[in-house]
Amino acid sequence: MSIYVSTIPKFTADYTYIKKKSEKVAATVLTLHNSNTNAVYATACNRKGKDEYVLSWANFCLDESGAPKTMVQTDQEPAIVDLFK
């Protein structure tokens, strides 16, 4: 039996919401998790989907891995698929 270990960092990306108990409106947050290093990144978003700031931030996080290639895994939510295509 052989074990395959990828040298290409895999990032998982998903939207989440945070708020204080006293608040009625939650903030939208995009999170990225690097499965090779266990690093977690998060940023507030004005909205889901294409956003130049969020796309720039995500690219910075991916570049920070130092790998020439990275892989991003998302669920099939249209807003996050649109962001990473």
C-alpha cells in the first residue's frame, strides 16, 4: 500500500457569518483553510460573490503559501463558485 501526499497546498473556502448576541445583522466573512499548514485566514465581505477586494485578499493568501500552484475547494454555492472561477 502506498500513501499519496500532495505537495500542492489545498485551500478550502467558505462563507460564514458572525455577530454578537445583541446584534440583529450578521457580518459576512470569507474563510480560507490551508490543509497543508492548518493556517486559517478570514476577511469581512460587503457581500457574497465577485468583489475585487475579496478576490485580491484571497489571491494574497494563496500566494503566501509560496507554492507555484494551489488548489481551492469550495461547495457548490453559486456566489463562492463565481468568486473563484
